[in-house]
Amino acid sequence: MIETSARLLKLLTLLQSPRDWTGAELAEKLQVSARTVRSDVERLRSLGYPVDATRGSVGGYRLGAGAALPPLLLDDDEAVAVTIGLRKAAGIAGVEEISLRALSKLEQVLPSRLRRRVNTLAGYTVQVPADEVGPQVDPELLTQLTALCRDREQLRFDYLAHDGSETLRRVEPHRVVNWGRRWYLVAFDVEKQDWRTFRVDRVRPRVPTGPRFAPRELPEDGDVAAYVSRRVSAAAWRYRASVEVAVPASVLAERLTAAVGAVESIDDERCLLQTGADSVQSLAVHLSLLDVDFVVRDGPPELTAYLERLAERYRLATSS
């Protein structure tokens, strides 16, 4: 009986790989007959594992999707990765309770050697805390939005703006992005004929959804993360500046992330940086860290005054 159970576990591990296995291949791997393989497959099916089988010269077995989620077998590295991911997800508003339930089930059966690896990773890595607690997001809403992105169905929803006003929007959903402790929907606004980013916690869907839409070219050449990063960062800027930088646009773009700002080419030797920050001090420091010559073409007077004070301070610091 113990030998049979061990063989079933090995068979299940093989079937979970993303490929089809012929009966002969499984028999060779398990060192049993083809008849025993067929018998073991039936045992797995009786336990709730949906093992699909196809006939023919290219047929075989594979683990399919069933009506309910059966127990899964994870190797050591997979178990550690899932545990770390669940611990991190347990701190995300909106899914923390679900993550904690799944985490408790997994850690209950985690072998001591793997628990030690997980605890070592958690104990010797540091996660920078967010400045604020993220808003609550309904996991069912996230599931609904991602399904609309997958199925390419239009969505109508009431959207609560930052100033408290509410508008009715009609969009073509494309991606859901997690940024820090917030979730954003990237969609094409049908009425405004432009791309927009919406806070998911402010979305109130209306039913029914639809109709279906043809896919559009995503913003930022398909780099949705960069698009959201730029939009979210720019929305938080208190001070903005347009800065001419004495390097080609391609060179500066390699040094900066999308959150810093947008880079536009002027010529082969200069580019224009649209950037900003919460304070003129931070903005001035960021510009100095570029380590290249720059000229502020358009910006707040406070920035110009602060740069002049910094220039004088640096001059005095180097004078003998």
C-alpha cells in the first residue's frame, strides 16, 4: 500500500508538468506496466484529480482543470516561493484575509527544512513600509476586471474622483496593475478617445458588460508598468519642471525610471526632461544627481532660487 501511494504521488508530480505523457513514457518513469499506469490514473480520478487522456499516436495524459481545486504537489523551491508570496500578499489591503488563510494551510504542512529557508529569507530581508495604508479592494472586483481584460469586453462604471465628484465612464479594459498598496485599471476611455488610469478602489461597475472590442496598441510601447508608474508619480508631484539636459535622450532614458519623468529628444546632443517632485529640495537634488549639465527651461520660481542657493553653498564649500 505504501509503495502504491508513493507511486501515485510520483505519477501526480509527472502529470503536473506542462506537457502530455504517453502511457509508455509514464510506465518507464514509474517502472511499471502500461496496465498499472491506467489503473493508477483511474485512482487519481477517483480522488478528484481531472486527468485528461487523448488517443492516437500523439495522444497521452495530462492533468486538466476540474470543477474543484484538488490538492497540489509543490517541489521545495515552489513551496518556498509560494509561501514568501503569500506572506507578502498578507500585507496587501483587500486580499490579506484570503492570503492569511492560504498561508496558514501551507505553513501547517511545510517541512522543517523548508520552514527554516522561509524564515531565513523573511528574517534577513527588509521591505520598505508604505507611507500609508492602502485602500480596501474587493478581490471579486479584481477578478471581474481581469476577466474583462482577458475577454475584451467593455465596462461601464461609476468613478469617484479625488475631489469627491462621480462620473459615468465607458472603457475598454486592458490591464490591472498593482502599484505599491494600490490597484489601477489601465483602459481606453471610449468617450475621451484616450488611455486612462483608474484607481480600482474607486470603480463601481455597472451591469451588463459588453460589447466586445478589438485590441488596441497599449501605451508606452506595451510597457504598461512604465505607463502607470509615470501617471501615478506625476499625479503626486507638487512641483514640476521642464529641464534641458546636455545628453542624448537615449542616454538619459537608460539612467532614469519612468517614475522620474518623460524624456524627449531635442537633437543628437540634448534632450528635454519633464519631471517633478513633492518639494523643490528633492527636485534640485534629483537634477544634481544626473551628473550632467542642465538648464531649467520652465519651473517654479522656488526651484530657481533654491538652485542658486545650492550653487553658492557649493562654491563656498570649495573655496580655500
